[in-house]
Amino acid sequence: MPFGSACSATRNHKRIGNPIVCYGPSKRMGYPDNRVEEYGMKKTAVVTAGTAGIGLETALGLADAGFFVTVVGRNADRGAQAVDRINAMNPSHPARFLPADLGSLDQVRALADQIAAEHATSGDPLTVLVNNVGAMFPEPQTLDGIEASFLVNHLSPYLLTELLLPTLTADAPSRIVNVTSRPCFRTR
Ligand SMILES: NC(=O)c1ccc[n+]([C@@H]2O[C@H](COP(=O)([O-])OP(=O)(O)OC[C@H]3O[C@@H](n4cnc5c(N)ncnc54)[C@H](OP(=O)(O)O)[C@@H]3O)[C@@H](O)[C@H]2O)c1
């Protein structure tokens, strides 16, 4: 995957490679992105599996930091509850829910197409993509004819990132954050 260079990583993140990547100058590097203030552009973020757990907490944090957040999940009720919770905290930056089963590559493609088309139309940058989806399957199984764990934990975020790279890089600086899990070290 043609990821950019790692720009900021916690100690844990370093251990698993470069899950946080950035395109273009970052504030940490001393080049503030003034476009939001100068041109009224929105800071936007997409958080996969963002309707519960770590993803929802991440979405809440991003909304609190002034991002317009899109949370992705399968369950519409859970999505609506997550949006309500985010909006109750920061009504001036409304969130939204997009449904997608990230265990289906067709749905990943449709999700990426929709997000890319919307950003192309609105002109707003896609500032942050958080690939948070992850799942453990107690029994071996396949989805879309592919081993389920490999599909959800690797192929799906890889494909979403690849398809959104033009959108992410078009208005850099932008960030891709890959959330992973310690069991990835035990795979054979
Ligand atoms: N929890 C931990 O202790 C822990 C530790 C290390 C790493 N992690 C990593 O952190 C990330 C999040 O973990 P978590 O524990 O917060 O997860 P979680 O609570 O199990 O996540 C639930 C979220 O995942 C969504 N989701 C699950 N399968 C999905 C699919 N196929 N397509 C779309 N959305 C899906 C759910 O939405 P719906 O219900 O709508 O489908 C919901 O928003 C994962 O990558 C995990 O590997 C977690």
C-alpha cells in the first residue's frame, strides 16, 4: 500500500509499524493548515465501526476537536444512537451515520464511492480516515469466499484506504489511522 511517511506515532503504534500516516505538511511539522479558517472549509473524518466501542469514543473525540464525523457501521439503530450522542456533545458539528458491512468488499467499494463523490461535490477535504473496524471469529469462516478475519481486519481497510487515497491526498494534510490489535502478532 503506498502509504505516506509516518508523522506521529505513540509508543504502542511504533511497535506495530506505521499505522498513523499523513500526507502533506502537518501542524506538528510547523505548517498550520489555515484553509478551514480562511475558506470556511470543514474538517471531516470517517470512522469505521464508529457506532460503538473504541470507534465511537474516537468519533466523540474528533467531534469535540471540531471535525464533522461520519460513523460507519451495519446497524442503523446503533448508528442513530451514536449520531445523537455525538451531536448532543457538539451540535455545531453534526455527525452522520453511513451504513456498510465492512465484511463485504462490494459494500466497501460502494461506501468509498459515496464518500469520494460527496467530497468531490462539496469541495470539503477528507481530513482523517480512521480504519477502526476489526473482528475476531471464534470459528474459521469465510465471507465473500475469503477467510473472514483476513477480510475484515486487513483487506477491507486496505481497500477502503486505497479507494479514498485520491480524496485524502487531494486536500492534504490528511491522516490515516489504522487501529489494530495485539493478536496480529500471533498470526501464522
Ligand atoms: N476492545 C479491545 O479490548 C481492543 C483491544 C485491542 C484492539 N482493539 C481493536 O480496536 C478496534 C475496535 O474494537 P472495539 O472493541 O471497540 O470493537 P467493538 O466494540 O466490537 O466494535 C463495535 C463496532 O464495530 C462495528 N462493526 C463490527 N463489525 C462490522 C462490520 N463488519 N462492518 C461494519 N461495522 C462493523 C459495529 O457496528 P454494527 O454493530 O453496526 O455492525 C460497532 O460500531 C478493532 O480494530 C479491534 O481489533 C480492541
